[in-house]
Amino acid sequence: MKLGIACLFAGYVLSQFYRAFLAVLTPVLKADLGATAEDLAAASGLWFLVFAAMQVPVGVALDRVGPRLTASVLLMVGALGAAVFALSTGPGGIKIAMALIGVGCSPVLMSGYFIFARSFPPAVFGTLAGAMVGIGNLGNIGSSLPLSLAVEAFGWRGTVWGLAAVTALIAGLIALLVRDPARVETQARGSLLDLLRMRSLWPIFVMMALCYAPVAALRGLWVGPYYTDVFGATRDQIGQVTLMMGLAMVAGSFAYGPLERMLKTRKYLIMGGNLVALIALLGLWAWPLAGGWTTAGLLILFGLAGTSFPMVIAHGRAFLPAHLTGRGVTLLNLFGIGSVGVAQFITGRLSAAVATPPVEAPYAAIFLFFAVTLAAALAIYALSQDRTD
């Protein structure tokens, strides 16, 4: 069991890597393939939209065939996507590759959550969920300065070929080592529609949809173009900033679980964390030209506070019937991941539509867009019912 869970953790490290690595590859993909910021936003958006769409079949597969086959088979599709990325000769190939990688990454986190929900006491679900995200955020770190150094040493194609091989290896290890939890024997029936009819989940769905999109979109893509266009940053400098933001996201993911046990609330912990994230976003919008440690500090604060989504899933999971655990956690994840895909398309269009000069105008608009949506989420989530295990 422990080795299998470790393999799922490794798969989730890759998932976090793939959703964030375009930020560092932005300069080289622009130079080699002529990819624009809008092209890369669309490619990133496809990853998230495909990932989100897969949550419905992934949830059914987890309940019916278990996490071992679900995760291993689909992650092998992700390895194929990485190979397509390495072979790409234009922006279209990058978009196809990112869609395939999205398919591959779609089951990994939920497979871990499914095992946690079925095999561990409910009271530790939030801590385990946060730990998996925290360790997974090592992928964010790997997709920052280490990726920049690898591209410099091996070229971006050679680096992505290496990623394809690692992805295939982890898929094989999941197939060998993951053990499926015992099936829930019940006469009860249910579907996604039953979950969608649960009014207690509605504010949680809204928070899930709007709390993760800002941090995922900025770290996954927009930090790179922002630093390139506004501050003339090099690839290594972008790598350094994204590394610091990634480390903050790791720390934040680990912090939410202990804070829940200390404060004995999920709702107000989530609201407090996202209020801090909102303040950081407003700071980025108000001072887009600040640069130096002011901008870096706001991004670090944003990364630290903006990683509440495992706790939001834990909040929602507390309302789920046992026989719908797989479909329930993947439905929550669909709201979280799908909104990032939509946001990337919206912000890509927003970036192209906002006139420049000044050069910072598109990025200020993006920061404001995410601040407004997060504020709306907080207002709706305030109506939710608090529940801990």
C-alpha cells in the first residue's frame, strides 16, 4: 500500500510539473515555434479543460474498477502526449500534446484521494490531501529553475523526451504497486445528478471553481510572460521567481491541514486563506511595475495562501455518501480544474484585447479579473455550512 501511494505521489508531482512548465518554456517556444502568449494560454487552457472533462469518467472508473488501472492506463496516455510535445513543429502540436498530457494527469490526484477516503480515518483526510498536494508541488519547483537548467543543458526537446520516459516509468510502477481499496457493498444507488442536487455542496462548488484558478493560471503560465514583457527577465530569472512561488505553494499546502486541526474549522480557514490571496492579487493589480522584492513578495504570499483547494475538497468530501466517494471527489475536482481551463482562455483573450502601451496593462487586467472572481467566490462561500470530521 505504501509503495503504491508513493507512486501516486510521484505521478502527482508530474501532474503539477506539466501544468506549470509552460511558464519557463515561454521564451524558447516563442523563439523556436513562433508560439504567442495567446497560443500558450490556449495550450495551458486545453490541459485544464481536458483534465476537467476527464473527471467524470475517472470518477466512475474509480468506483467501478479502482485506482490502479485507472491511474496507470491514463498516465501512459500522458507519456504519449509528452512525446508529441517533443516532436512538435508549431503551436498546434503543443496544443494537441497538452490535451493528451491533461488526459494522462487527470486520475492521479483523485486516485490518491479515493484511497485516503476509503482506507484512512475521515479525520485525517484533509491532512493527507494537503500532504499529497504539498509533495506534488515539488513539480512546481521542478518546473522552475531546475527546468530552465535542464533546457540549457539538453535543449527543450531533449528535456521533454526525458519527461516522456519518466512518465511512462511511473505509469508502469502504479500498475505494479498500487492496491485497490475494498469495494463498498451497498444497495444504495446514486449518480452525479444526486450530488449536484445536494444544496450543501453548492457554495463549495463555487469556491472550488474560483479559488484554484488564480494561483494555477498565474504560476502555470502568466508569471513567465509578465516577467518577460514588463521586466525583461531572462529564462533563469523567471525560473528563480517561479521557484520561490512554487516553494510557497508547497508550504501553504502543508500548512492548511495542521491549521484545520488547530482552529477546528474548515470554512473559516478557507475563507481566511483566500482573503489573504485576494489582498495579494489586489497588490499585484495596483503595483504591476513594482518589480524586485515587492512583486516577488506578493507572488510568494499569493502562492502561500492560494493553495486551499485540498481543504475545499476535504470540506466537500465531508458531505459525500460512501458509495459515491469516487464520483464526489472527482466532481469537486472538475469544478476546480475546469475553471482554470476556462480562465486561461479568458485571460488569453483579455491579454490580446487590452491595448498596449503601457506594457503592463494586459497583466494588470488579468490580476484584476482574478481578484474580482475570487471576491465573488468568497461572498458565495460565506453561505456554506461548516463541517469537519
